Amino acid sequence: MSSLPAPDRPRPESLTDLFVSFSLLTLQGFGGVMAIVQRELVEKKRWLSAEEFIEDWAVAQVMPGPNVINMSLIIGGRYFGLKGAMVALAGMLAAPLFIVLTLALIYAQFASRPEVAGALRGMGAVAAGLIGATALKLTKALKNNVLGWRWCATFCLVSLVAIAALRVPLVYVIFGLGGLASTLAYRKLQA
Amino acid sequence: MNAQLELVFGAAEWLEFFFHYLSLSLLAVGGGIATIPEMHRFLVDNNLWLTEAQFNASIAIAQAAPGPNVLFIALLGWNVGLNAGGYLSGLWGIFLAMAGMLIPSTLLTYNAAQWGQRNRDLRSVRAFKQGMGPIVVGLIMSTSLILATTSGHSLDHWPLWLMSAITALICWRTKLHILWLLTAGALIGWFGWV
């Protein structure tokens, strides 16, 4: 536990706190949980700074497995080791699994109603906007990046165009562009 | 998901099912969504364990429900189980699919993250995190754009795009709770305004 950040920082008090926090967080995550993770853990609970969120998210992206699941493993593991990782993972999955199953059981009755399809579409658009806001908020964490703002803007735009417009497979962007950016950062850190 | 299949599942089939997910787990860089085409080929095309409608509904429901989108994998397992018997084998299907999908990636990610945390002062670890920063932000922006245009790229969808953009601005600039925004989106969609 010597690797924990500043000791006066807020942190999960117990495994129960961790489980409940992740359960509440995941239950707000319609159409994806990432926007909520940023909002709850960075802005409200302050377990992470914006910079740490980006760093952890980078690891969660590069590793196989769902990003938010990886994120819960990383954060839970940091505070309580393997036990914490498993508890955070369980918090992330238990309640939503129950809800998803319930929805699947009643889905057949209502699937044909256009209002239901419309509501899903509306929530989808909102979910997309929430994720956009997360990206906008995180740009401020790049201010102190060793690459400098010009390189940051370039890498950010290139990855955006590659994924959203050109539909380049994620693996190439992460390992190709990510390798390039990390190498550049490595050289700048020396100087 | 009304139409079900009637499958006979023995230990061999369940094992094959489990190993399919085990083998996909480490390929799911960037999340489970990237592995959807491979699952479709295995479950629907090759083995005929799921109908097309069951496959699509599993993904749509998991997207709409709260929680990680990876739960579509649980629903795929549930539906395979229903086809193979009933609710009990449905639960068994959920367990095998989720365990197969999550165990390998979880072990790898947990150990890599712990290693990174112990060695976070290494120049290479710092360089990785600094270098990946702008790319992570770019990827999150891409996710937003892709999700905003799932209904299509035709200009007819401008009300949906406008709603996404306004949501982004509100969430960026205010402390309004996300559930209010989602409720508003659901109501606007329910009444057919977007």
C-alpha cells in the first residue's frame, strides 16, 4: 500500500463502501458507464484526479476486457488488493445483471411499441452526449502533459479521425499511435 | 425473442461454448463490442445456437439497460441456455459466458495494473501514461461520435445530433444530475420528437 497517492485524499473506507459505490455508479450508467465513473469518482468522491483517471483509463483501454470492468479492477485493486478488485467487479455487475435479465423477460411484450423504441433512441442520444462531455472535461488534464499542447492536440485529433471517420481497428490506433506517442513522451521525459 | 430453438446441450456443447468465450477474452482489446462479429459467426451462423432476432435483442437490451454494455454477453448465454432447456440452463449459460469472457482478461489486467502501480516511477511507465493521454481523450470523443450516429448518417437525424450536442454542453458546464438528462431524453423520444 506504499504506492498510494497523497494520504489525505478521499478513498473508499471499506470493501462495503467500494461495493456500494460501484453498484450505485453502474446503475446510473445507461448506455455505458464511463461518463458516470468520471463524474462520480473524480468530481464527487475525489478518489481520483482527472490526470489519474486518464492514466487508469489508458491502462483499461490497452488491456483486453471491457474498459469499465478493467477500470473497476484497477481502482478496487489499488485500495484493497485482489479482494478490492473482485468486490469492485462484483459491484459493477451484480445489480445490472439482475436488471438486464428482468428486462429481457419483459422485453417481448413491449418491443413492438414505437414509444419504447423512441425512448431508447432518445436515451441513446443523451448517452452519446454524456460521453462527449467526459472527453471535453478530460482535456484539462492534458495541460501538464509532457508532450505539450500541440502534440496532445495532434494525437487527439488523429485518433479521433482514425476511429470515428476512417474506422481503423482500435488495436492499430492503440499500439501504433499509442506507441508513437509513448516513445515521444519517453524522449521528452529524458530532457 | 419469442421464437426459441430447441437444442440438446450436453457437457461437450457447454464446454465448447465456454472455450469460445475463454478464447475471445484476450482478444477483446477496447471492450466486448469489438468481438461481436466473431460471436455472431460462432453462435448464429456456425452452431445455430441462437436466432438472429435473439442475438440482436440481447445487444439492444444490454445497451439500453444500466450497467456495463458487456452484459450483452450474459444475455447471449441466457438465450442459449433457454434454447437448450429452460431457466436453469439459462443461468448456467450466463455463468459460463461471463466467466469465460472475464477470467483471462481480469487476471491479466489486474496483474498488469498492480505492476504498473509498483513501477509507476519508471520512465517507461510514465512515458506510456503521458503518451496515451491525448489518445485516450481522442478515443472517448470517437465513442461519443459513433454512438451519436448509430441511427445513421443521413441529415434527417439532426434533432438527435442536436440533442447529443446540447447534452454534452449541459453536462460539461453544469452539475445537473445525469439521470435528469436521461429522463428528458427518454421522454422526448417517447413522444416521437426526435
